[in-house]
Amino acid sequence: MKLALIGAGRIGKVHAQTIASHPEVTLAAIADYHAPAAEALAAQYGTRALSAEAIFADEDIDAVLIASSTPTHADYLEQAARAGKAILCEKPIALDLARTRDALQVLAAHPVTCALGFNRRHDPQFAALKQALGEGRIGHLETLSIISRDPTPPPTEYIGASGGIFRDMTIHDFDMARWLLDEPITHVHAEGSCLIDPAIGEAGDVDTIMVTLTTASGRLCHISNSRRACYGYDQRIEAFGSAGMLQAQNETKTRLRFTGEPGQIEEQPLWFFLERYAEAYRREISDFVDAWKQGHTPLAGAEDGLEALRLAEAAERSLKEGRRIALDDIH
Amino acid sequence: MKLALIGAGRIGKVHAQTIASHPEVTLAAIADYHAPAAEALAAQYGTRALSAEAIFADEDIDAVLIASSTPTHADYLEQAARAGKAILCEKPIALDLARTRDALQVLAAHPVTCALGFNRRHDPQFAALKQALGEGRIGHLETLSIISRDPTPPPTEYIGASGGIFRDMTIHDFDMARWLLDEPITHVHAEGSCLIDPAIGEAGDVDTIMVTLTTASGRLCHISNSRRACYGYDQRIEAFGSAGMLQAQNETKTRLRFTGEPGQIEEQPLWFFLERYAEAYRREISDFVDAWKQGHTPLAGAEDGLEALRLAEAAERSLKEGRRIALDDIH
Amino acid sequence: MKLALIGAGRIGKVHAQTIASHPEVTLAAIADYHAPAAEALAAQYGTRALSAEAIFADEDIDAVLIASSTPTHADYLEQAARAGKAILCEKPIALDLARTRDALQVLAAHPVTCALGFNRRHDPQFAALKQALGEGRIGHLETLSIISRDPTPPPTEYIGASGGIFRDMTIHDFDMARWLLDEPITHVHAEGSCLIDPAIGEAGDVDTIMVTLTTASGRLCHISNSRRACYGYDQRIEAFGSAGMLQAQNETKTRLRFTGEPGQIEEQPLWFFLERYAEAYRREISDFVDAWKQGHTPLAGAEDGLEALRLAEAAERSLKEGRRIALDDIH
Amino acid sequence: MKLALIGAGRIGKVHAQTIASHPEVTLAAIADYHAPAAEALAAQYGTRALSAEAIFADEDIDAVLIASSTPTHADYLEQAARAGKAILCEKPIALDLARTRDALQVLAAHPVTCALGFNRRHDPQFAALKQALGEGRIGHLETLSIISRDPTPPPTEYIGASGGIFRDMTIHDFDMARWLLDEPITHVHAEGSCLIDPAIGEAGDVDTIMVTLTTASGRLCHISNSRRACYGYDQRIEAFGSAGMLQAQNETKTRLRFTGEPGQIEEQPLWFFLERYAEAYRREISDFVDAWKQGHTPLAGAEDGLEALRLAEAAERSLKEGRRIALDDIH
């Protein structure tokens, strides 16, 4: 697959490295709104810097990975679809439902392989949990609990443009909940506070949230988020069912254990998503390539982006109105 | 302390054994509505079977432990207070707020040492967590998560008379939340489903719940209950704060570990409250004796029973009305 | 059982407390070479202080627990046997084989219930490991590894009178090895160093040892001892076999876990034998009472003391001579 | 670095893959005694198949990785040194000391960068343990315990040509012991049995061993090996010192945990060296490239191979003669 990368920022660099070491993918070109960034990254990986337009026009390019800033996602996605490129788009497609729905219509009109960057579905541990659920390891799933905490809050400017914690951070957990609960979510309740940094509150956001989801059959799901965990990236899932419980636990660099003052000590969890989801990013690319080659559906697609966004919108409304929101009311 | 036991049922028997092996307490008498039960237990521990009335009238008796059926708690508590006995009363005082408030008024008029059987406050692990919070081990507490699952549901008849899952089961978690959050709880949101046994639903109750509590300063607390956990009694607490996280984990009989098919296996959690809280019951008696001797307040008192009941009532109303309830509205 | 305690020192006090809370045993009397010690302990537990002679002469006393200083064990044991008392004797019977064998002959001539204080056989975790071995959980046992480290070295004067580390400390591990290997040990190899405190070396002893045992069928067993582990009492056993591995792990006061700086921390192991083997001491008394009442053999008897002592002697000789010793050569 | 691979067997394939994905190394050619094997592997990685002789003669090739069968190592190593190639040689250089010493003399006469494939030194967890020891994390190191068990025994034919378990398997642990003990080993004692498969005994070898090493300052080291662990590759190290203990533990694919029947279950250890040491092989290549580029000494060199072999010889003699061997007697 000849794959062009659009976006040479932080997440773009992660993808560039992953693509470079992938046996089946060639990094065909790199574009960035800020051309020198694209040129520097292209030089590092021995490829070309092109404009996004040139990428879409290049018939030799099979696919694009859209890792530019969020407001540009939907436009690039539509252009790529019209150009017949396979698409791997970082989440979210857009911060509002209307724009997202428009993009989905363009995709419907120009059917290409389109994967959405819900990287956690590709994490080996969460994938093993999903598989165990499917195999009935814990019987009927009854409750799910997802804990997701970032090591440090993003800069306040980022907060302002992020669309709010539910769209920016919880959206990963909404997607995970949808994927694991495996049936329609009917209701959303959210609570949130600003406990970490008043500046976040001044930017109109909260930094600590708890969400409860209810499904059609009555399954309950708890999501807990914090913008700051001093010990590192906290990424855990607990699934409870009639025949047992599955727990995806935090991962550490090594299993080295020290015993002495002040106790029995194992390493802190991996620091952030680059460390924790390094393997997930590799698998995400592989899944995308496989889907493109074999014509099957990627593990996460554009529709999943839309549905996660509806949950984020419901949570936001719940927090604002102090009541439980029926998902049917989110259009 | 000469202590009389009222109630010779399951929990009464637990207390009889604990009292018998306590160095500072004499089991002075046992009463039960069903006299032969009192006689059999009295014979086993070499003490007398008396009526409750005779116990209250016996000036030689210092204190009573009320472990009879729930509907009798408030009456016995009032009689004991009027008779000037120190009281250790199993929770709840009553299933409704009005009756509980009446009992508190009698206690106010007849001030005696009065402890309420929130046994979990006496658990060494939860006590260590509480102490670590007090010492600032995790900085400012921000969120709390309490998981509490029974190994098997009680008989359906029990469900009917229990006052519902929030008053019967979650009440322990409400008390734990109040104790650990250490500031006023302002709002309660509850979700609940009947996933385990339709008979529970037919009895008008749910068997699986999630509750979110919000405090005055914005701390968030999650409670998750299930009436059935096939692997045993699941009793865990996670406290998260600005400087770290504390997790009280399930306990096992031994730390023996097997490695082979099908993996690395440690024992299941202890089966139920008798095993898990054996030490807590011992400490509860000791705390009661100390409070009585030294005139200080027991670790959990009648007021704590009232407040936990208000939370249960708020949760019930939230579940019924599908909205978040302000605790100020629960009188 | 009316049980008299001989020896009111550290271990005597442990036993006094255990006996006092045992439902089937009455602490009938306490003797100590230093009479005031016996009197103080007797007063504490509401019993009499007697001389050892008076205890042996008292027909009302069923049994004696010998917890006096090591050099007196064999004499008391013989007197008790001649007086027809059931005996629970702290290990070792004597520090040399000849004296031990004499005591065993007296026991043979005066058959009474005689248990030896190898307390670790009564530890719930090691007992569970023993049971799992018996049930074939790991198939055929092939290797065994026993780690045993004290938190702090004893006073140097103690070292001098202890008979050396193999007789004083490793003897517990030799007994555990015999119990778990469950077949004749044929060879012993020992290495030892003085790494912790030169005073121990000056007293003619070592403080750090490794022993390898070989059994008749070729099973191998490793024992590692240190007189000092800064983190507490280190008591672990690993059994490896054709179908898996069993590991008895250190125990902690609670399972509370902290995550933050400097990592994920659980409590240190319990500090010393009083904490780690509290339950074992209780079970030891129960086993003794049961053996006496029902006429069966206690879990550890005098013969086990002799055999453990032979292993200690072999280890000592191996260390001295720098070679592997055949156990058949130890008479 | 233009690196040629000699040997296209199992371990050769591992290295081919590692080299292919290494950013600084080009796989310049592949040789194998069985030419079609070299050709197939060369085709897979888009490189040439050459004879070993052609490789040594090719001035464009910087370095060779010798992964051919053991008896050819020393010859190839000498030819490579004479040709001025940097060398990464799989252990052992030879199965006997004399041949190894000859090779070292050739290396001395033709000084090139020469690394030996003691892959475990490059394992991130063992490296972290080594670093923590160097930083004084546990104070003075006193004892070391190394457990190393293969999942399944090799074919019997392999056993016959392997040089025996000490030269073939324990040699890795001898190297690890040398590296971590960090001072001269003076004495070796070994015990061994054939417990797994009589065919191994018939081939003149044992399958289960325990070795004790003593160092100049009296540090003690225990090594335990088994040719079969039904639960996977068992690779653990425990270092004990005056200020604490460090334990390198087995690693698993994910940290997913199941609780239910028959307990709390985590995954089995990784199955064998390809999984467990995948990262170590990558680091081994990087260390080799760095050493070559910067002219420093690789983490493990030819001398380390000689010293590990002396320990293996001492262990073999100890097992045969039933006594402790002074390493000074191994020439």
C-alpha cells in the first residue's frame, strides 16, 4: 500500500514511524499545513513532502492517513473519498453531529475503505478481553467499568478548542463501551467537576467526570475520566458477568519488583498513549491494510465515530441539565 | 462489659462467637423472639436465655447488642436507651426515615453509648485506606469507586422484606462513601436493572445497580453492586487523588499460587462476609467496649445510620424518576 | 485438656496467649526456672505458678508444653514421658544426636502423645501447598525451593549458644523439606558465608547459607537462609513438578495498594514469626489436642526432630569439609 | 553496517528478521552449509545468498553474525577476525576450553569488535535489575537466585551433540551470574538428575540441575534448571542484599486477568525464548552496531564465553565427582 500521511504533528510523527517499519506499506508522501514540518518529516523517512491537494491528485497513491488538526478532518476525508483513496482518519471526524453526518454521506456516495483511529480497539489486551467476552468466558455480560486517566492535562488553549472533555477524551471510552457492550445504548447520565485546574473550568470545561450508560437489555456501564493521574496513563477495563470477571490492567515497562522500603514495589504504569498503545498503532495500520486489500470492514469505521459523538453529546447535555438523557433524543 | 445479645439468628451467632472470645466482654444473656433459638445458643456459650424485657430490666447488664430482625431494631433500641444500656445495633435502625428519626430523638433524650453495625468501617484494610487518606497519601481526594458484590442473591422472600437493594445492600457502600469522602454529599444518581433473576424483578426490586454521588466540593463517587458474583464476595474500593491512588483489594484465604494449565492462578476471593469481615466483627466489638469505657463516640453511630438511609432513599427516588436527586430534597 | 506450660520466655508467652483463647484447653499451671517470670505470666492468665517438678507430679494435669531454654528440653521431655503426660515440645529436643536419641528411647519406653513444635507445618498456606502436592496438582514433584530469612539477626550471645545456623534456623527448612519431598533424603551439600555481621563469624557461625538436598529418586531441593532481611520475615516455598508449579508467597497485613511515587506499592511482608505464624500456633495446639484425644500421631513428632537434626549435622559437616555428605554417614 | 548472516537455521531466522527491521543495518548476504536454506532466506529478505568464504572475501561487508551450528563457530570466528570483520557470534564459541582459547588468541592477534550472543544481558528487565544493583538499590548484594526452565526438552539427538546441559543451557545462567555477581566466582557445586525423560539419561545427560556458586567475598548464587516447564519459559532472577530484594519476574502477553472458576487467573508466562527475548535480540544487534561504530566493548564478548564455559566445566566435574570444585582448578 502506498500511503500518504496528512499531518506532521505529534500523532502524525507516531504514524510516520509505524508506517516506516511496516513491511507492507510505503510512506508515499507527507503533507502538512505548515510545509516545513512536512518537509522535515519527509526527509527523516526518505519520502516526499507534497500538498494535500497533490496527494489526492496523485493516482499512484492508494491511501491517506488523516492526522491533521481536528477541524480539517471532515474536509480531507471528503476529498479523499472523492479521489477514491482508502482512508484512515484520526478521530473525531468532526466535533459536531451535522458535519459528521455530511461526511458520512459523502462516504456513502464514494465507497472507499474508511477506518477511524479508535486505536484502543487494536490494543492487544483490550482485544483479548473482547475475544474472551465473545467466547462467553464470563457468561452474560452485565456491567462494564472503564477507567481512563491521562498523566497530565493538555495546555489550556488545547482545552478551549477540544470540544470539551466528552468529545475529546471520553469519546475513546464511549467507543470502547459500544464495542464491548455490543448492544444499543439507550440512556446516558454524566457528572463532572473541575478539580484539577481552575483554568480548565474558566475555559468552560470540566476535568473529572463519571458517566453511566444503560443499554437496551439493562446492562450498566461506568466510565471514569481524569485529566491528570500523577502515576501515568491509567487505562483499565473491568467486565463483569454471570460466570466471572475480566480485568484489563495497566501495563509496565518491565515486571521488575523491589522489596524493601517502603514496601513491595512494581513499576508505575506506562506514561502515556505513545508507550501504552505503541503496539495498537502498529495493529491499526495492519488492520487498515488488510481491510483495503481484502475488501472487508475495518475494526472501527466512520459510523463508529458518529455513534461515539452522539454519546458525547448526550453526556454533555446530561451534565448541563442535571438529568439522564435518552440517546434517542440525540439527533 | 456485661453484654446481652438480642437475636439468635445468623448474624446473632456471629456476634455470640466474637463476644465469647473477647477478653473484656461477658456474654450475659441471649434473647430471641423464638425462645428455643435463644436457649440453644445460650447453652452453647454457657450463658442464660432471657426475654428482651428481662434483659432491659436486669441492672447487672451493661449493654445490649441488637441483632434481631430489622423491623424490631428501633423498638429495642429505644427500650435499651430508656433502660440506660449501651447499645450496639445492627444496621439499619429502621427502613424508613421517620421511624429512624424517632429513635434518634429517644437517644437524644437518653444519651447512652450507641454504635451502629457498619462493620466495614472496622475492616483492617478499609481502615488502613481511611488512615492513608487522612495522612494525605494521595493528596486531595478527587474520586472514589466502591464495588460491592454478594456471592449469591438472598431468597426471594428476603428481597421482599428487605426494603430494596439500596436500603439493604448499597447502604453499606453509602456509609463507606460518607466516611471516606468526608464532606457533604449533595446529589445522587442511580441506575438499576434486574439481570440476575426475574423473581427479584417480580418482587419489585433490581439486582444490579450503579450509583453516582457528588459532594459539595465536586468530588465524584461511583458505587457498583451486584447481588451475585460467582467467584465470591467482591469488596473493593479505589480512591484517586492529586498525588496517587489507593486500592483496597479482595482478600484470599492464602497467597498460594499455581502456575500451569490454565495460567497463573491465585485463590478466589473469600466467599462471603463471615470470612471477609471476621476481623472487622472483632474490632467492632472492641471499638464498642472502648467507646463505652472511655465515653468517646463509636466509629459509627445512629446518626450515620440516618444519613446512609437518606442516600438510599435518594437513590431509590433517582431510579424511579430517572433523574439526579438533590440530597437536600430528602427529608 | 489441662495443659501446663514450662517456660515463660518469649515463645512461652506466645503459647500462653494461644492456649488461653483455645476453647478446649485450660492453662493449668506455668513453670519457669526464674520463678517470678512464671508468677507474672500465671497472674496475667489467671492460673498458678508451679515448679516443673510439681507439674509432673500433679495427676490432674494432662499435658505439658515445653517452651523452656533448649538445653532443658530433653530432660523435661523425659520427665514428662515418665509422668505419663502428653507432650508438646518446642524444637529442638537437643542440639546433638546422641542426647536426642536417648530422649527418643525414653519416649519409646513410655509411649505418650508427643508433638514437636515445627510450627510451619501448621501454617495454612504451607498446609495448602502440602495438600495440593498430595492431590497431584503439579504431577510429579521434581524440585523444591525454600527461602527463609529472618528480619534481624539475634543477639551475638544467642548465636554462640544456638548450635549454629543449621541447627537453629535451617532446621525448620530441613523439616519442611522432609515433609514436602516425602521420600528419603540421601545427600546434603552446604555453602555458607558471614556477610551480615562479623561478630557472627567471630562466634564461629555463618549468617547466609545455601543448602542443596538430593533425594533417593533424584529430586533436588534448594534452601536459602539469611539472618537479616530488611523488609521483614521472608518465608516462601516453590514446588515444581511435571504438571506445574506451586508458590507459597509472603503474606501482608492487608492487600492495600498505593500507586504513585515511586511506583505500585503493596505492603511489606509481615515482620516476624509472631505475625506470620500466629494462625500456625493456634493450629499447632489444636492438632496436639486432637492427637491426644483421638490417639493419633501429631503432624510433627519427636522422630521428625531427630531427622531434621541429622540434616543439620550433615550440612554443618558439608560446610566444614567443602564436600557433599551422604546422609547415611550421619549417625 | 553491512552485516552478513552465516547460518539460516532457527536462530538465524530470528536474527534475519531482527536485522531486516533495524534502521542502521543492511542484511548484506546470507550463507548456510545447506545452500538452499540460505537462498530461501535471502529471497525472503531481498538479499544475496553467498558462501561463507565469499562473505569473508567481500570487502564491502562490515560484519558477520555467526549463527551456524556450534561446531563451526570457532572456525568462522577465526576466519572473520582474520578478514577484519566485526563479529557477533552465537554462544558458545566452542564446547571445549582449548578450542575456545585458540579462538581467543586469534582474536587477540586480529583485534575486531567481537560480541557474543548472550542475549539475556540485553533483556530490558534483566538490564533494569543490573542497573538497580549498580545504583545500590539493594545495598550490598549477598545472594542471587536464577531460575531457568525451558518449556519442552529438545530432541534427544540434540541432547547428544549439545555438550551436556551445563554447556548448552546453564551456560546462559553462568553468564548472568558472572554479570550480576560482579566479582570472581571461586567455587562451583552441582547436583543433577534425570527426572523428565529417561532418553536424556541414556544420552549421558541430566535434565534437572541445581548449582551453587561461591564468590571471592562469600556471595552465594543458586541456579536451578529444568528442561521442561509445562507452563512455558520460566526465566526469573532474584537478587537479595542488605537493603532489599529485586525480582525479575516472568512476562506475559497481556495483563488480562480473569476471576471465576478456578480462581484469579493471569496468563501463562511467554512460551519460549523467541517471545521472551524478542526485544533482547533487537537490543543485541543495536549494542553490536554501537560497539562497532564507536569502538567500545560490546555488552558480552568472547572472554565472557570462555569464562562461562569454565563454570560449565566445573559444574560437570562437580556432578561427576560429587564434590565442590575450585574454579582455579579449571584450566
